[in-house]
Amino acid sequence: MPSNGKFMEGYPKILYIGSSWMNSEMLKTTKAINLTLVANTMEAVHFLNSANQTEAILCEYNLSGGDGFKVFEWVRDRPKFNN
């Protein structure tokens, strides 16, 4: 779910994967995006497997449960994201 609790129509839906407080706080102040924050690879996979649409992913490299490259390999291996 977006950090503000609801999606705003017409703004890009971005998934941020990571635990960097500074990065997430900066992104939360950006009004022209729909931002969803998850802290680790398991939360990211769960979110992406749900019915939620994501138009972009921002991902830290050092993550709990794996690294950022593993997340992108996982995404790349799923046909539903290859559009």
C-alpha cells in the first residue's frame, strides 16, 4: 500500500525496496508519485505477486533476505513483468 494509504490517479506507481531512512523520507516528500515502501526481498516478492501494479522499482543493493540483483533477476524471470 502506498505510504499515504491510497493511490493518486495519474501519478506513477513506484515500489521502493530497502531500509534507508534518508532515501525513503526524501521520496515520501515527493508529491507527484504513488510510493510503496517495503524493507526486504520477501516483502517485495509478496507485493509484486499481489494484484498491485508497479510501474517502476527503486531498489537498494544491500537488503535483508538477499541483494538488489536477486530482486531484479526474480522480476526478469517472470513474464508478467516483461512488458
